[in-house]
Amino acid sequence: MKQFATLLLTWYKQFGRHLPWRESRDPYRIWISEIILQQTRVEQGMAYYLRFVERFPDVSSLASASMDEVMKFWQGLGYYSRARHLYEAAHAMQGVFPRTYEGVRALSGVGDYTAAAICSFAYDMPYAVVDGNVNRVLTRFFGISTPVDSAAGKREVGQLAQTLLSKEHPADFNQAIMDFGALLCTPRQPRCEDCPLAGGCKALSEQAVESYPVKCHKTKVTDRYFYYIYVRAGVYTFINKRQSDDIWKGLYELPLVESTEPIPVEQLLSSAAFAHWIASGEQPEVRILQQGVKHQLSHRTLHATFIEVVLPEATRSFSACLKVPLAEVETYAVPRLIHAFFEKYL
Ligand code: SF4
């Protein structure tokens, strides 16, 4: 086991990644980077991280910003609950980042993995991280076939990672094993021929590297049908802030009719769901702009249709929505799906 840590740290000294958040021991910056990297690849997250910490360099600047501005800086990254949790946690800290594991773990949006990462990277505390990379490296090297998404698998890998952790260099060890999984022991076609651990690797000796890690649950993906209404009322359009807790809470989108089943557009236009937006006596011109636009999220496949509705500038329709000049609509934080629509039609 000691040899595992030694070989890993030796490899890391030579091949570890140079990432901007590793140049700092500032827990705030490490926290931001870890939240971004929870569901985002390093290459995509880098530019977001740099922009974010430039605009919000510390806890106080984040806490004193508006939620809408924070969302705008998050636009395009997805999993928007991360931005809401950051904002909430920044308020709760009252200007001071917590210095204990318990304090860090109690922050909104911080789970075991993120707390271990922050505490080891910022404070050199001996907490082992377990993410997808670590799961993969450990289950392969030790030939662990307990499903990593089961309680028993999580416990087994977690305890093993904690046992292996270098107590002298916890930050380096955690970063090393994550880099090792990201660069060498990759999900597909791991570079076993270059691997310093190959001599002791159980999965390699079984010639079954891609069978690890074992998982028991497959994510169930559901279909949803979004019918967006793009209103053109002179130089204005209408947008809505999404309030529901499922996806994109706090982001802006076009007025929407949503369904779990596809609806023929003619039927939609004569439905009560569409009619409730329209003020009595108004006769909009209607045109379909896009149909069958597929947008994949982790648990959902969205099928979007965009319907243009032309009304007079002083319309009373859509009055429950926010009326904004078309020229300013890009200043609002919107999901990627809506952003792509704006890019094409504005
Ligand atoms: S030998 Fe291959 S599977 Fe085993 S730890 Fe190294 S890269 Fe991963």
C-alpha cells in the first residue's frame, strides 16, 4: 500500500497538471474551482473559473453581488443549482471562509468529496477525496467489484482511499490520484503501457480494465416537450424567470408550455395553456421557427419547439412575464438552449 502512494506521488511530480487553482492555497478559490469541476470538465471549466474569480475575488464580493449577475457568470455551465448554492453559502459565511472540516462540509452545495478536496488542498488536512477518477483507479488497481454506486461500494472505496492517503502530503496525494485517473487510467483505453502501477494492477492482470468500476444503477432519462413562445412586440419580447425546482431555477427563458407528451402545434395553439397568455381581443400572428430541437441533460431529453408570436408593441398579452427590449435580452442569464435560439434569431 505504501508503495502505491510512493509510485503515485513520483508520477505526479513529473506529470501532474498545472491548474490555476492549484497555484493558490486560498480556500475561497479552491472552493469555486471544486464547485465548477463537480459536473464540468477541466478544459471547459477553466475559462469560467478565471472569469468568476476575477469578478468575484473573495467571499464578500460574491455575497454582495446580485443573484442574477452570479447566474449570468454561470451561464452555459449547466447544473445551475451549483451557482445558487455558492451564493447562498457566501452569504452564510459572513465574509470568513470556514477553517474546519465540519464548517466546510456544512456549506450549502458541499458534500464529502468537495469538503475533503477543499480541506486537503487549502489546509493540508488528511481527508481523502473520492470522485469518479479515484473510484476508477482504486477499483481497477485493487480489483474491487462491489458496485461503486452502492452504499457498500462507497464505503469500501472511501475507507481504502483514506488508508492509502499520504498523511504527510494529503493535498499532493489527492491531486495525484485525480490526475492519474484523468490522464492515465482513463475510462476508455487507459494507458496501461505507460503506467507505473501496472505491475500490481489487478484489473490489468485479469485483462479486464474496462470492466471496472462496476455500477449497479443506470440513470433513467425521461423525455420532456418544451414549446417556447418567442413574442415580438415591436422592439420588445417577453421572458420569464424559471421558479420550479427541477431544472434551470433562477434562469430566464421564453414563455413556455411544457408537456410530458409531444403535442401537435395546431392543437397547442388552440389549447387553454396557450390561450391563457393571450389578452382577449388580441389576434397574434403565429409562425413556427424551430421544431424538434433536441437538448440533452443528464436525466432528461428536452424536445423544444420555438413559436414566434407577433403582437403590437403595446400588447396586453403575456403581461405576467417580464417585457424587455430585444436589444437587452442578452444581458439576462439564460439556459444554453435559449442562448442558441437567441444567437440564431436575434
Ligand atoms: S495498469 Fe492500467 S488499469 Fe491498472 S492502474 Fe494502470 S492505467 Fe489503470
